[in-house]
Amino acid sequence: MFERDFKTYIQGKRVALVGNAASLFGTQYGSEIDDHEVVIRINTPAIFFQDLTPRHSHGTRIHVWAFWDYLRYTTSDHRNKPDRLLEALWNSDRYNILDLNMTNKKNEGFKWNENEFFFEVKQNMLRETGNPSAGLCVMYLLNECNPQVVNVYGFDFKRTPTFSNPTYDVDENRFDSFFRHDYQFEEQYAKQKFFTQERFNLKGE
């Protein structure tokens, strides 16, 4: 399960990238998501919420847990985080952790299981995208790693809210400020850079 090199881990594989848009609920993508060789989930995955039971829409598997900034996430306000999510965080060594490390945008690269990588790729991404969301960061990274296919679920560029934070509340140590991302730009950018490729597919559009 664990691979020291992110590119090696991704190369040639069928990847599902699962976002947190509320629009994913009510779909029937669960088994399709779980059928991928690598399932990547971001920040606050629905599978860790006891009361949602999103098996039919979100699946159950997770191989990579990606964070906009892992340290800021784990030290942010836990009051609205369910017990299952907190338990997963306390046992995060069970997962491959992809820390996008966006607090240290200009000084460090991304981190894969605590190993820094792709500093120049990160700088190129920032020059092209400004302040990208976690989802756009992961798409950019995947595009650099030659996967066989990337199917993207639960991304509607804020047409529906993030299910776990529908009012976009931000605590004083918030790991990611929703107000700083330009989702209209991100949609246009992603559709031109990624979804014009046969290997990238935006599901639910």
C-alpha cells in the first residue's frame, strides 16, 4: 500500500479523485469509485461521517488522504468533526497522506508520507493558478504522474456547497479559507487543461 514515491504510486493506474460537493449525494457512483486501483479523498471525506452512510454515492475505499495543509487541518477546530473522522485522524498512519502543504506555498514542495517532492511542479502550479483549492492541486499533481485514467467525482466548483461546511464557516486556525479560491476560474482552467484529455473524466456533469 505504501510507496515512497508519489509518481511511482500513481503511474499507469486507474485513479478516482473524490471531492466533497453536496451534489455527489443521491448519485450511484459508490461501487464505480471503489473499483479504481487508487481512491483519493480530500480534507473531510463523507465516508467518515456515521450519519450519512454514503456507500451508494461515495463508496468506502480510501488509499490516499489529501489535505490542503495537513498540519493546519489537524490543529483546526474539531468541534464539528464526527468521532469517526477524529479516529481516522488519530490513526492516519493507516493511509497514504498527501499533504499539499499550501501554507508553505513558496518555500516547500508537496509532501507524500512526510517526504517532500515536486517543488518546481508546485511553483509552476502556483504561477498558473494563483491560490488553488485542494481539488485543483491534486488534479495538477496527477497530471504530472501519467496515470492511466483519472475519474473525478464530487466536483461541481461550488454550484453546491461542501457537504460538511455548507455555510463556509472559518475558524481562526482554519486550514483552508474558502473565500480565497476562485472557483469560476478553476472550472475553466480544469476543463481546458485536464478534461480535454481522454484520461481525465469529470463525472456527474
